[in-house]
Amino acid sequence: MTRTGSGPLTPDELADWYAEPDDLGDGTWVRASFISTLDGRVTGPDDRSGSLNAGSEGDAAAFHHLREWADVVVVGAGTAIKEDYPPLPGVALAVVTRGEVLPPTLARAEPDAGEDGTGEVVLIGGEGELTGAQILASLRRRGWRRIVVEGGPHLLASWLRDGLVDELCLTVRPVLAGGDGPLLVGLDVELGRLIGEATHLLVWDGDVLVRTRLR
Ligand SMILES: NC(=O)c1ccc[n+]([C@@H]2O[C@H](COP(=O)([O-])OP(=O)(O)OC[C@H]3O[C@@H](n4cnc5c(N)ncnc54)[C@H](OP(=O)(O)O)[C@@H]3O)[C@@H](O)[C@H]2O)c1
């Protein structure tokens, strides 16, 4: 049964809307948090996500809510560089790379980890291309269970190939981008079958925010 609704939502309503299922086993829940166009592109004319999410109140609310919910936000080095990620206040940031160094802006940032690890920046890499399972194991070793993968598509593919994304939280903006910008799921990613079941559909000022269970 798909829950439907319309925004705007208050912070309490958002917390209810994005509540994770009760039956989480060891408590691990992996969410992918993305925004795309109708044609599946994750960047707009500025070659970043900025031109997609500009003016989307619903996307901003969901994006920040998911960060507040998370123990750790995970991004690929490409996104950390392209989107100029700083250390994130109140939540740990894990950057995945095949290399051994953090992107320059993060490497230069002052460490600001709280006792619970919030604000911490960690590098997951140095062993070539990592599978989703390797990345997840590394996060779980640190005690992180509420995991939000913010991109980009290259990193998302590793998690999808291993069937490790529990839920996709996607804002669909009703626009077309065309061109050859990155797709949410790249053309080289074989999933074998259609996956996904919408559990929540929220219409907020013309945008559609979908929660889709992937496993
Ligand atoms: N619309 C959205 O929601 C959204 C979200 C995020 C990003 N984006 C956009 O997407 C574009 C970037 O796409 P992308 O696919 O290149 O991003 P990405 O996955 O963040 O970056 C790719 C890089 O991350 C590292 N990486 C990713 N997965 C890895 C793995 N399994 N093992 C080891 N290293 C891994 C590698 O870094 P090294 O090269 O250092 O090894 C790789 O070159 C940007 O234009 C960004 O603006 C959009």
C-alpha cells in the first residue's frame, strides 16, 4: 500500500513521513538520497545538482531531514569535489575513493569531531574500486547503522550491484535535461530485473518525493 500526501510538511510531519521501518534487525538501514529530472539526469545545466534543486522547498526539507536522521553521510570523491562538500555539522561524512587522500577542501578542513563522531570526516579507500559490501562493512565497523548515500551515480552503482540499498529517497523534478549528463543509474549498471516498490509518494509544490523500497 503506497502512502500518499502533499506538502509542505512540518518538521514533525517530516519525521513521521520518513520514519524507518520498525523491523530493522541490527538497526542498519541504507538510504540513497537523490534528485533527478524526468529523464533520469542528476545534473542540470551547471553540471551539478544545484541547478536541479534550486527552488525546491520539498527537496531541501527532505535532504536536510535525512542528514539529521543519519549516523553517516556517504559520498564518492567525485561528488565531494564537484559539489564542494565541507565537513557536515552534526553528522559524520565518509568519502569513498580508489585513492588514499581526501579531496583537498576536506583534507584542509579542521577536524571537528564530537565525542559521538558527529562532524568527523573519514576516507574509505586505497584499495581500488570497492564493492558496496566492502563500503558497508567499513561503516558498520565504526558503529554507523543509519546510512545515507548522497551520490553520485558511480558510488550508488556499487551499492545497487550488491543489493544493499534498502530505500531510495528521490525527488523527481518535472523537467527534462537532455544531453549526456550523468544518469541516476548509469548505462553500464546491470540490475537484472526491475526493482523498487513505492511506499510513500509526496507531492510538494510541483515536485514528487518518492520513497521506494529496493529490498
Ligand atoms: N542529483 C543528485 O542527487 C546528485 C547527487 C550526487 C552527485 N550528483 C552529481 O553527479 C556527478 C558526479 O557523479 P559521479 O558518479 O562521478 O560521482 P561519485 O560517485 O561521487 O564520484 C566518482 C568517484 O568517486 C569514487 N568512487 C565512487 N564509487 C567508488 C567505489 N565503489 N570504490 C572506490 N571509489 C569510488 C572514485 O573516486 P577516485 O577517482 O578518487 O578514485 C570515483 O572516481 C556530479 O556532477 C554531481 O554534481 C548529483
